[in-house]
Amino acid sequence: MGKGARTALLIVLAVSSGVAQERDDAWVRQRVKQIKESDTSAFLKIPWAPSLLEARKSAKDEGRPIFLFTLDGNLETGRC
């Protein structure tokens, strides 16, 4: 997902959740700046598991929770 698409998505989510009503334009601009400057490849550092069974085993072995992510589209192009 490109930075512009991510930014637009975050703004839409903020507005649709009602949070934007409590935030002013300066806050939104600052948040967009923070997001644009953040490490957008951090999700690549997550040890993804190829199956739920393997994820459950790893979670049990490491004492960590499972984060289940599903996608319909192409994450790299922002079509999700």
C-alpha cells in the first residue's frame, strides 16, 4: 500500500469512527506527518506463519498471542 493510500485510509478511518470530531486540523496534519515518517516496512518483521496450526504451535511455544490477519486483495498495491 502506498503512503498516500495509507494516509487517505487513516483519515477516512478517523472521520468514520467519530474521533475526528474531537480532533482539530492541526492534530490530523501532525498524525499524517507521523505516519508518513514511520517505518512502513515494520509489518515485514513479523514472523508470519503459513497456517493457523503452525501459528498456534509457535504462540504456545513462545507464550505469545496470535494476531489473525486476513486479506482480500493485494497488500503491496494497496488493493485490500
